[in-house]
Amino acid sequence: MLAIYKREMHSYFVTPIGFVYLAIFWAVSACVCTLTTLHEFSIDTSMYFLIMLFVFIIVVPILTMKLFSEERKLKTEQMLMTAPVSITSMVVAKYLAAFTLFAGSLVISCVNFIPLYLYAKPQSAIVFGSVIGIMLVGSAFVAIGTFISSLTENQLAAAVSTTGILLFLLAISFVNRYIDTYFIRSIIDWISIFQRFQAFNYGIFDFTAILYYASISAIFIFLTIRVYERRRWGA
Amino acid sequence: MIKIENLVKRYGNNFALDDISFTVEKGEIVGFLGPNGAGKSTCMNILTGYLSSTSGVASVDGIDVLENPLKAKKLIGYLPEQPPLYLDMTVEEYLNFAYELKSCTLNRKKHLKEICEVVKITDVYKRVIKNLSKGYKQRVGIAQALVGNPQVIIFDEPTIGLDPKQIIEVRNLIRNLGKSHTVILSTHILPEVQAVCDRIVIINKGKIIANEKTENITRAIRDNRRFNIKIAGPQREVLAMLKSKQGIAYAEVLAEREEDAYTYLVESDPGIDIRKILFYTLAERGWPIMGLEAVGMNLEDIFIRLVDATANKKTSKRIIK
């Protein structure tokens, strides 16, 4: 499992993908942070995190698109699947590699807040609570991207559909306020990845949210494993 | 060492493998022969745990591949049809990855160095796989299968895409591996199995149509029953004479090579040497022999006949024996 994890991390940085991801993510996050706080003479970071959610919709697929589709196309997965490694550890290793890069870059992007602390007193609970919250949302995004990558051997198709699905998940929570039926609203609230993130933005540390995002990640990792098990049966 | 029992692989109504059974003893080199799409790769993929069978059992050293995949996979080194190479890695990184992936316990440096020497990739050890030639890529693929020194090595078309010199090198390599490992290799090149394997399993449309020692198959090739004979004389009369002669099972005109001299293909009845008979008879008639050459039945002939005779098991036995 460690071997696969190491290989994934290695491949992010011998191909341009890792660098492209980091460049886009850090550049955009710095711009957004400047525009929403310094530029506005505000210490309120909620707008920053909200916009970052949309940035993730673009950048997370960069991380996840190749995880399985490339292996499938180059037939290298045959090496993994005939090695004495279980499918579960293969999938988890790949997920963790993508998540490590995501989480690492997010933590480093916290340098964006240094100017805020230099010139004002932001509420650390809200800022870092939101960082944790957004990391949880990201973990679910990475899991969804991982799953979609296992469905196709075309990287571009994987990336575009991941973006599409993530966008859909965010969009429904904004549409939700226009729906009158309580029943449908409560279902959409439940599906909506965005809804639970709101609490962090208000500085509330919601433990059920941790459970929620962890479950979403687990469900999609599980589905990815199922995809591979099913492929062995030649469906 | 390897046991395959009643293996069936079905895709919808399509049988990729239809009730296949065979065993491979320890230290044997077995050649898996069949046309494209016969089920060779499917069988190997099941044996290595990449695919699951619809029914039937595949086991390595008594360990069922389906029930205990991790343990069984540890015993197998596999080179798939397309070598599973990570093109962005160097050979060194790649082999180290294979080493870690198989959670190998041998001395890493020494083991990898030995493998590189065996497959002759030491001089490209530090290079990126993407930039290697096809022959080197294939050899890196073989090296990957050897990591961990598995007891069973499975090669799916190992010489495909190599130049003639490399093919000979790879064959020698496989023969050497066979001294200390159990080897299965698949190919559709007939002389290849003849050169390398102890036993040949011929497979067509998902069924085994022959499972014989290589000697038995080569004996059929050595049998001098067929000759190309060039005779100067009137074509029609000569052919009629050949056909009516006792001891000759079959005769046909091949081509006119020289003026008035035709080449005929003659096949004798089993156990009869017709060369003397032909000499005396033709001398008597005043038709000189301009040339005589034995035509061995090659593996291609055997193979085509076996494939045609799949429906009738008895004929296939008769052709080989």
C-alpha cells in the first residue's frame, strides 16, 4: 500500500500535473484572499472560503482525474491487480495520495492569512475552523473524483464529469431556497455538500459534519473498490 | 505446481474459456499455443488473479487463486501482453516500486542488480522508461516479473515486437529461467514453443485441443513421409503413375520448374520408405529424377489440422501420434 502511495506522489511531481495544480490553486487562492479581505478592508473570511469551494470544483479534478483512468489506459493496473496487494489498499493508497497533496496545499495556502494577522485581529476560531471544514469538504470531493476516475479510461472525461458533479452538488443547495415542499428540501439539504459547510463559516465546529464528510468519502471509496471488484468478474 | 480444473469464463453467451483443465509440474516450461482470441490471455489473467473465473478452480502450489489471492499472487511473477510500465519512472524507480509492491524481503540492491544482469538492462538502469526502445521495455517488463524471485513465472507473448536477435535472447533467458522456475508462456509463434517448452498446450476457441510433450509433436515433424520430387517426363502420365503406385497415399503436381520437369508432392503410407521404389520405377519408365527433397510436416500443418479437427477428438490424437 505504501508503495502505491509513494508512486502516486512521485508521479504528481515528475509529470506537470502536480505543479499545474499547485500553481493554479495557490495563485487563485492568493488573489481571492486579497480581493475579499485586504481589498475590502475586512477580516471576514467567509466570502474567501465560499469562493474557494468553487475553485476546488476546478482544481480537485486535476488531482483525481488520472488516478485510475491512466492506469487503465496504459494497462499498468494489471501489475497492481496481480501483485499481492488487495484492491482496498490499492484504492485507499491512491485516495490518500490525492488527499495528501490537496490537504498539504491547503495548509500551505494559509500563508494568505498572514497579512490579516499583521494588520488586524481576525477570529482564529472562524478562520481555522473554516480551514478544517473546507478540508473535510475537499476530502469528499477527492473521493468523488477518485470514484469517477475509476469509471473511465479517458482522463479528460473523468475531469469534466467530476467538475460537473461537484458543481451540481453545490448548485442544488443554492436552488433549494426556491423549493416549497419541505420534504424535498430536507432531502436536498442532506445531499448538499455545501449546507454543512455553512456552520464552519459561522465559527461553529459541527461534529456531525465531520461524520458526514467522512461518510461521503467512505461511500465513494467503497464504490471505487466495488468498481474494481466488478471489473474482475468481467461485467 | 499449477492446477487448473474445469475453468470456465463466460462473457454473456460468449465462452472465452470452456471447461479447461490441465496441470503444470514444478520446473516445467509449458507453452500455451493458440490463434489470437483463443483464450490464452484470459486463462493467464485468471491464473494471476486479474480476472475471476465464472466457474472452476485455478490453484498455485495448492493455494486457490480466488480464495486466497494475496498468498497465491506472491508465488507468481506475471508479464502481461502489454508490459505494465509506468513510463514516467526510471528503470531503477520502477523496479524498486515492484520490489516494494510485492513486499519483497530479499536483499534489495543485490536482488535488483542480479535481475538487471539476467535480463541485460544494467546499462539503461538510470534511464526513464518512456525513452527506451521496445526491446528494452519488454525486458524491463520481464525484470518486473522476476522481482521477488517467484516460483511461477507467467509470460504472455514475451517475444512480440522484438527483433530476431532479441527474440533469441529472450528465448534463451526463458530456457534458463525454466531451470529453477515453473514457467508458462503463451504465443502464437509455433517454432517458439518448440524451441523453448517441455510441453505444449494448444488451445482454440476456449477449448484445449492438444496437451502433449514437445517431443511427441516434433516426432510428427521428423517423420519422413512427404517428399518434393522433381521428375522430367510428361506431367499427366507421371502423376497417374504416382497415384496408382502402391505405398503412395497422396500425390499432386506443384509447379513446373524447368522445361519438361515438374515438381510433385508425394506422401507415402505410414512405415514405408518410398524413395527406392520411386527410383526404380521411374528409371524403368525412363523418367529421370531431377531432385528429391524431404518435406517435414511443420507445426503450422499440425496446428491447422488440429484446429480443423477440434470437433473430432480422435483425429487430433491420430495426427500427433
